[in-house]
Amino acid sequence: MTFTTLEDAEKFYRNYAKAAGFSTRVRCTNRKGNEIKNQLITCSREGKWKSKISPTEKTNPTAGLNCPARIYIHTLKDVGAWIISKVVLDHSHPCCPSKAEMLKQHRELSMSIRRTIENNEEAGIRPSKAYQSFVAAAGGHRELNFIEKDVKNYITREVRNVSEQEDAKEFGKYLEQAERESDAADFHTVIPCATKSSIEAQFQDAYTHAKFREVQAQFRGKANCITRLKNSALSYSVYEVGEQVSSSIFNKFVVTYDSVAAEVKCECLLFESRGILCRHALSVLSFEQASQVSPRYILERWSKKIKRRHTHIKSSHDEPLMEPRSKRFDQLVFRSQNICEFASESEELTAILHRAYDNVMAEMEALKAKRKGTSSLSHEDANLESVNELQSPPRIRTRGRPKNRLGSKLEKQIANGTKKKKTKVLSEINLFDAASAAHSNSSQYQGHVMNYQFRVPAAGDNSLGV
């Protein structure tokens, strides 16, 4: 069996290990310079070792059982492919395919799970509570392919990374938050334009103060740019923009402009990286005497006139009325997460999903418009109209026992009657505990060992297909 890359071979054996009920690890890798020549992948229970932690501190210690299962992978010089030259399928321990997904190697957090963990951490939700929300959404612990420890490890290693790069990002978020608060304070004020350009006035009217200041910096830098036309064909033009960075140094950039599509693109890629037009592109637009920019260059996420979308938040007051819609919303979100994760692997898959999304949206809008023409209202529409009616707060059970309630005297009489019976039972329990304690002192300590019901794979299941 041949593979194009070493990663493909490793992935193949890892998938087989998950199906067979064990985990793997790379035992050794031989290199010649920077190139890998061969690699040995074994079962994770390979070797003969024992945990250094005493059984009194670790009741379920791990140990190597000298498992012989392994594969040898090496490269073919002439072909440039990888082959599995030797395979050992026998194990010295039982394997359980039904529980393989809970082994450390096979546990994984999907993209949607990671995003939810990050949002919960930013909102101040504890990892244990976040994990319980996953359990409740999936319907039980057995439906998840990760444990609470994986959630905590992801937060520690990824979300709460205290490296210098992450600190810089956090500081940038702090500055951005401060700018947003500043924009909210002077929302009704206007920052004057630095030039007389109508394009700058267009950004002034659309963007927030913080983002407009960044755009203004590009308009000021346009004064250091010299624009020269290099080539032109029909509506497509190629310009060379020289930016003076010092008294004798000029940096040159190639800018393309399509007058029909109103599209401008610079090789510095400032718009692609930061979302604002660079001074080189603005210099070309000024050379072309363009009075406005295409709406594609004014991003909605930085607009001060943005409208916040409605979020479907469950409430105890309107839950009886919104329960069917909330259930449908949760089901759609759950299914769309898997589709989006699959489509994000490539541009082609993303384009297919976009086309399907546009077709579905057009079909749903047509159906909605058709239903609006009918005179009868649906049951859900009738319920939604009554949301504004005055509703009494729902009855919520409080934690603990209330101080005063009916029947408290009767409960005291019952408690006094059963108190005499409890004293007799407690005396018998004390005699039993004394006897059991004497017996436990004479016995030696035995570590607790988890007893799993493993299913040993049949002989036909150990075929790797080599």
C-alpha cells in the first residue's frame, strides 16, 4: 500500500487504530539531513514501563504492556511515495472499539465547539459550566467525543495563552474597546476631513470615528505618492505609484483599476488585510477623478449606522409561546455548524454552499411572501401577537426549604415520632461499623482498578488491508 505523503500514512493507521480500539504514537523517526527516510508507529501500550506515581496517589496507574502492534513506513526514492513495509496486528492487551473515541489521541474538539468555548470564556463562564452545556445539548456524556479536561486544556493552552503575541492582541482588544467607548461618547460629533476629497467625505459619513481616523491617515499619506500610468486597455488600467519614504528613497507599487467595475487593487494588499483602502489606491482614484468608491470598499462592520441583528434568546417569560421556534432554531444551528465546518476546507466547497444558500433563501422568501397573501394566520403567528399582553411572572422553585409554610406543625409531630425509631437503628449501625473497622485494619490496602468490559477483536478484524 502506497501513500502520497507521510501524513496520509499516519492518518490511515490512526483511523485504523480508532476502528480497532487502541491509540498510537510515533516511536522513532530516521532522518537524512532535513528529509525523513522512515518512521516507526507503535501502539501506545508499547514498551515495558510503569508509572512512577504510587498507587496510593493514583488509583488507576498506566503501564506499558510491551504491546507488539506496529507499522514500519519508509519512502521510495524513485517514486517519491511512502509505503508500509511491515505490519504487526497482534496486541498484548484487550481492545475496545466502542470506547476508542474516548482515548486521548482520538478525542477532539470541533470548530463549533472551540468557538463556543472561546465565547464562553470571554463571557466569564466557568469551564465546568460550559462542559455541562455541551452535555445538555448532546443529550448525555456518552454522546460527546471529549471530556471536561479537554475543555480546560483548550482554555489553558489556546484561550489563556500568556505569550507576548497574545498579550499584544489582548492589548489591541483593550484599545479597540476604548475606541468604541469613545465613539459612543461622541456619536453625534463629526471629525473634520483632512482633504477636500469627496471620497473622504463618503467614509466620514459611513465609518465610526476610530476607523475613520485610520482612513484619514491614508488620505494624508497620499500626498507623498506620485502616480504614473504604465498601461491601459479599454477600461482596464495599470498604474505605478511611487511613495516617497525619505528624502532619496521611493517605494514603487503596482495598482490596477477597472473603471467599469469600479474596482481598484494594490499589491500592498492593505484592504485585504485591514479592510481600508491604501494611499496608493486612493492616489489612483484621485488620478482617475473618481468622486465615489464602490460600496464593496465600505465594510458594514465598521459602520456607525449598523443595525444589530435580533438574537433568539430563551426567556422564562415567553418560553411557552416561543418554544417551537426555539427548538427549530437550535436544530438548524446544530446542523449548520457541521455544514460550515465541512465547506470551509476549500474555496470550491465554500462557493457551493454560498450558491445553495442563495437558492434556499430565494425559495423561503417566495414562500413567506405567498403565505402573507393569505387571510388566515398560523397558530405560531397568533401566539406571537399575544406576546405583548401582560403576563404574570412564572412560578420558579427556589433552592432550599422555605422558612414558613403550611403543615410545618404536622411535620414536627412526624419527626418526633420517628426520632425514637432512628436511635434504635443507629445503635445497631454503630455495632456493625465497629466490626467492619476491625476487619479492615487487618487487611492490606488494594488499589482500585477500573473494570472495563473489553471485547477482544476477532481474527478477521485484524486485517489492515496491506
